[in-house]
Amino acid sequence: MRKNGHDRMGRQRWQCDECRLTAGTRNNTKRRRTQLAEFLDWLLEAAPQRKRPESARNFRKRVDWCWRLEPRIEPDGVVHRVVMADGTYVNGWCLLTAVDGEDGEVLAWQWCARESTAAYKALFAQLAPPDVLVCILSSRCFGFGHVVFSVLVIGACWSWLIGCWCGRT
């Protein structure tokens, strides 16, 4: 293949040296962005499949690539005053999350088979050491947090934390 000028939209054209067929390049960014927005609307139930103008099967086929996306949170290096960490089980897997205790922003997450010291170590490796780490008394986080961060670790029950968030302390 060699360069063969530009099309009327200004995109690069290519020509095969052997068969002389020409082809252009496509920029799928806009189309993919639109498909991702449609997928998220459907996933978050703002636009159910039954109300779409196309068939549900065609929609699923078109946005199939969206299931293979792996979102990431890039570490920002900011030291947060309070970080709350806990695990929850989803379809047999454990999802560990670290959340900013002041505004509720998700700072990091880690998938694991079960809550373990190694899993919390992988979670905390993504964070700058906070001033205070809040976690459930019965979790592995409680025993492990002060070793990794050398910070004050507060063990609490969730009913107390929910009361604090709702202003019922």
C-alpha cells in the first residue's frame, strides 16, 4: 500500500501496489462515542431497548464492543483527609472500593476473589496515604490499613456511618 492523495473530505487515500485498488481511512471516534453514549443510556435505563427505533438484537450487536471496555481511575497523588474503604460482593467476585470521606468520590477500586490482605494491598497501592482511614471493624482492611499507611484507622459499623452522612449523629 502506498499513499494516493486525499478524498474530498481531506482524508488520506491508499492504493494497493499489486491490484491498484484504493481505500480510505476511517476515523471511528465520533461513531464510537455516539454508540458508547447510547449504550450507557440503555445500561443506566434512561433509554430501554424496547423504545429504540431499531431492533433490540441490532442494538446489542452494534454496542457489543462496549462490554469489553475496562474503565480506569488514574491516581492523582492528592492526599485526601478521610478515605473510607470496604468490599462488596458482585456475582461471586469482591469489589473493594476506596471512597473520599468528604465528597463521596470513588478514588480507586480493586476486583478480587475475596477480601484479603493482598487485595487491600493492591487497592491501597493506588492511593496516596490519607490522614484517616475508615473501614468496617470485621474487614481485613482494619488490620491492614495502619501497616500500609501508618495512619489513624477507625473501625466503625455502617449504621453509624450512614447516620453521620444523613446528619443523625
